[in-house]
Amino acid sequence: MDTRSMFIWNKQTSTVLFLFLLIKLGKPQDSYTPQELELLPLFRGMVKSGATQAYMIENKYLVRFLRAGDHNLHTAEKLIKENFKWRKDNDIDNFLTRDFSYYENRYPILYSYDRRGRPASSSAIGHINPRKLLLNGKHDELRDYFLYLYEKGVNFLHKVSNETGKEFIEIYLVADMAGYNVRTHACLPCITGWIEIALGYERHYPQLAYKIIVVNSKYK
């Protein structure tokens, strides 16, 4: 497990740690190894017929699945083809046209840059009340909102890469835990929901995050 995530250990970050233990972070680089440069053209040829967006055959997209498959072409091929099928079955290419204003207004996520000009995002995860949402039958909506955020993150990453001419592969994540409460964030249905959200990331947006930094994590 990559240990570059930064946590202040206490009751509230235990929930976040449990969630992110399921997530495999990306490599600490926005470049490609010699092995990857050799494998990427082969990988592209194996999977390009299933891509539904132009960016899905670009190196910066393919390499994340290649790394998730530990640079085994057949493993990576299986991962990305399953992802393509999932995207088609769930109309993910049109996900950004869906109206998530209720969630965006209450639980916003901002996309910007760090001091070195690298893509970064900040989310007020402590403001989310998953217990209330789940008890009100909003399980699918909450799951889909996170898929929506993942999709926005991918699009932002590629937008920045295209505008700057730099190959940005990963994004930095900042999780603001202000407002966290064990009862509303760590209930049993909440944990089940967090696991599903984490698995959605791992299966369909692997290694999108380079580093996850938790702030405002002092338990009160």
C-alpha cells in the first residue's frame, strides 16, 4: 500500500483511512518509465476499439490502467475493457450532463492547482451527511454523485494537460474533515456506502489520485 497519504490519527480519520485503504494511489510522477513507453503502443492497439472518448486512447489515461495491472498487458486489458463495458452500460459518457445541483450546492468539490501548477481538488467531505442520505433512500444518488466527481476529475485533468501541453497523469486530493461526526459518517450503512464508493474509484478511475491530504481533522 502506498503510504504517501497524510493523516492525523484520531476517531474521525479512522473512517477516512478505512475508505482510502481500499484505494491504490498513483505513482509519484507525471512521466512514464521506459517500460511504460514500450508497452503503451501495444496496449493502445489492444484496447482502442472499445474506447468511446478520444482521451481514452491517450497515454495519460491508458497508463493508469497499465499501472493498476502491474504492467501486465493482459491484466490491464481485462481491467480497461471491463471499464469500457461498464461505461457503456451506465451511460457514463453523459454523466456530466446529469443534474447534481442538490449535492454540489451542499457538498461542493473545487478543482484548481497546487503551488507547482499541478491539478488538485478540494472536497468538504466532513459536510456530507451520508447517514441522513442513506436513511432517506438516497444510496444510489450518493454513489452516483461520487462517480460524477470522479468523472469531473478525469475531465479536469485532461483539460489542464491539453491547455498546458504537459502530461498530467494524476491529481492531488485534499479532504476537508471539518464537520465530521462519527454517528453520521461511520454508521454501518455509511461504511457499506463508502466501500462501494471506493470500489467504484478503484475499478473505473484507478490511480487517478497521487496524494490524499486530510485537513481540519481534529476530533471534537
